[in-house]
Amino acid sequence: MTERTVIETSAEVMHGTPVFAGTRVPLKTLFDYLKSSDRLADFLDDFPTVSREQAVKVLELAEEDLIDAAVGGRVAAKEAQSSPRAS
């Protein structure tokens, strides 16, 4: 399952809000559920048009992006610390 089979963005669907492909369910809704301490199963029960595979893939993609951002931030911080400052 690729990002393209999981996430859809179209001006005709929810005004371009990223949604689960083939649905009108915004990705943010999944994160809102989890943030509110709801289980993945609760989200899937409430939004049966989203498959478990889609939801898990979105979480995996978010994890990868978060890790990449954290690593990128540390690299940038180290580069800033080690670069000579102009006086």
C-alpha cells in the first residue's frame, strides 16, 4: 500500500483537505480520535469507509515524517552550533 493509495487531495473533495483515498474522511479525524484517547477500533467503527490498512499506513507515514523531522532538526541544530559565527 503506497501513500497514493491511502491519501487523496482534490479540490473537489472536502475543498482539498487530505482525506483517506476513496472517502470523504479527513486524515486529521484519525489523529483527533487518537488524541482524545479513542482506540483505532473506535475510529474504524465510526468510519467504515476507511480500511484498517489505510489507517495503519497513515500512522506509519506520520511516524516516518516525525522521525525525519526530528533527525533533520538535530542535524540543523548541530550544523548551526558548529558553524563559525560572524563577529
